[in-house]
Amino acid sequence: MKRILILGGGFGGLTAANELRRALTPDNEIILIDKSKKFSMGLGNLWIIIGERDKPEERNLSELNKKGIKFLNEEILKIKPKDKEVITSSSTLKGDYIIVALGAELAPNLIPGFSSSAYNFYEPYECINLQRALKNFNEGKIVILISRVPFKCPPAPYEAAFLIDDFLRKRKIRGKIKIELYTPEFQPMPVAGPDVGKKIVNMLKEREIDYFPEHTVLRIEPELKKIIFETDETNFDLLIGVPPHIPPKVIRESDLVDSLGWIPVNPETLETKYKGIFAIGDNTLIKLKNGMPLPKAGIFAEEEAKVVSKNIINEIKGERSYHTFKGEGFCYIEIGEGKALLGKGEFYSSPSPKITLDGPSTLYKEEKKEFEKVRLDSWF
């Protein structure tokens, strides 16, 4: 019997747990630990904002127990990689393998004034409040603010801008409302290359969404509804924000991390510097050939989880076949009017990632919906 500890119930953790359970005999124990009781996919937040969905499409992580995956709803307090131990709020667990998939932590308090001024659209229940605010917003200025990099799902704030623009046009009040987007990036989704960036910038211009790159926020003044950047400032009537993303505290305090607090891994096997301990998804740092980091996105966590799971399965079964993560991924980028783009990338290519951007198409919007349904049905 082997025991596999999976830390985190997001894209990577859920994929790994299911892959392992399907392939291994019941005497091999699979334990998934997460402090949250429920899971919902972040892509649904955009649909909540514009009223296509009233609430998040949630699943109870306890449903995993029915599949032979033991779910512990506990906070992880300490990871001891040398001993292959995990200390939770109620127990100490030792595993033969550990998969760290705790994602990135949202840290809005790192920007003074953010929490009291901005709708954080990475939080699903805050998106419900944002939906109400947008339905009652009739004139003024909407600012979409990317506060820091990196952040998960790099297209998301640009999708939000496109969808809000479309939502306001359908309400026939777009002419009364100004939309601005500020980011510290030098272009949208820099890792995707200049051609993709130019296409997104042109789409923003076509929709009269004012775009301000290379703007790093220092603070927000809620009483004055003002954002102070390093170089200038702006006001807002409604503020939608991407909060800073940081490594979870338990990871920062572990012996797994680099100087930035993220977990460096073998880019092909996702193994950390400790044998039998792997890290996948947003809590990792994988440097690409051009020096940029692999984007933080669910599709990568999912593919990494499959590679790690297959290699653990093969090792347990005594098989010699070996699987590697190739840095390939895709995403759907919604642009309004029921359409989406499809971006595909070979991110491990040299000297820089090879990216294609197809569409827009109504088919890709439908595929995005199916993307969510297929995974939720499979995982739970």
C-alpha cells in the first residue's frame, strides 16, 4: 500500500486525485486536503458579473469520498518535505508521495485601500455584488485595475473589460460610461508575444476601452475614489480589481521555495528538489526559454497533474514508462456578443512560446461552457 497526499482541491489537485484513484487499487490511499469545503471554477466569475449566471457552480469536495478519495476539510499548517509529512489543524500525516497544489493566495490588503474600494472579481461571491452594481450603474467611469503580476488566468481582466462593454451596450447606456484598464504589464499577456498583445490592444480600441500599460498602483484613496500610481493618478466611480497574488503562507514557510516564495520544479516531471514530492499549478515557478514564467492557469495545473499522476502510478506498479509535461495549453478568451477567441500555445518552445489566436467564434464560447461541465462531471 502507498499513501499519496494531495494538498489543495483546485484544478491540479482534483485532476491528480481522480487520475490516481482510477488507476490504483483500493489499498493505495489517496487523501486530498483543503481548508475550503467547496470548489467552483474561476471562469464562471465572468458569467456572474454580466448576469449570465446568478451564483457560482459549486461542488462539495466531500463528494470525493464516494469515489474512494478521502477528503480532509482541514487547514494545512506545515509541510515537512524531508520527512514527507504534512501537519494540519487536527493531525500529522505522512505520505509516500506528496503533490502540492495549493494555488496562489489573494492578498488585496497589500494595496492600501483595495479591499474597501474595489470589487475583487477573483472572488465568486463578490462578483454577485458586482453584478448588482453594474445593473444599477448608469453613468460615470469604470476602472479595471490589475494591481500586480503575476496573477492567475492572464486573459481574465481583458475578458472582463470586453464583457462589461458588451453588457453596457445591450443596456444602451455605453455612451454615458467610460471604461479604463490599468496594468503594470507592458502589453496584454506579455508571455504570448507582441502579435497577441497588439490584437488585444486593437480590440480594446475598437470598443473605446482606454488602455494604460506600465502603471503600477501604490494605493487607493476610497474617500476620494482615486487611484495613485507611481507615475500619475486617476479617479473612478466603480472599481474592479485584480488583487496581488502571493504564495500561500504554508508554502512560503516551507523548505520548498525559491527567493520569491514560489516552488521551483523540474519543468518536465514537476518534481521538487525532494524525491517523491511534486508541485503543480499556480504555486510553482517554471521559467520558460525566454526567461518569462509559465502563466498561472488551470489548464497547466490539469496537464501537470496528469503527468505527475501517471509517473506515480507507473512507479507504484513497477512500470518503466515515463511521462513529461510539454508546456502545451489553451484557453478561451471571451469578447462579448456570445463569442470567444481560442488561444493555443507551445510554451516550452525556443526561443519563445509559439502562440496562435483563432476566432472570434460563437463555437468557442460554447466550447468554454462545455470545458467547465466536462471537468465538473468528471471530478465529482
